[in-house]
Amino acid sequence: MHAPTEEKYDEEKEKFCEDLQIVHNKTPKHDIVIILGDLNSKIGKRDVYQNVAGKHTFHETSIRNGEWACVCAIANNMKIIST
């Protein structure tokens, strides 16, 4: 799968999100699930994202793709590293 860039239409981003969720739901959950790749996102230092991405993110502000990545991670009880 290829994550859409920030400039893509919301419909394309929503489709990617749905496809990623389908793959995640089909993955056996033994101990650890790792989703590896570039989500074309920037996650800022907002307090609301600290539980998911930590307080030492690289960017000061988030872009919409970064916000989506955090929402997806929160919904699936996951963490984001290497932002």
C-alpha cells in the first residue's frame, strides 16, 4: 500500500485508511503488530497525541495526515515511533 500525500483528495485518504484498517483487522494479534512504512504525515507536539507519539516529536504542528495517523493509532491501541 502507498499512503497518499497531504495534497491528495480526502476520498483517497479515507480509502487508504479503510484498507489499512481491513489489513490490521485480519492480522493475528499474538504479541506485537508492527505497521512499517511512510504514512506521509507530520505529528506535532500537541498534548492530545503524547500517549500515541510521545512528547518529543520532531514537528511543532501536525498536518492532517499526522492527525489521521494518531486517530488510527488511538483507535487500535497502537504507538507511533520515528515521526
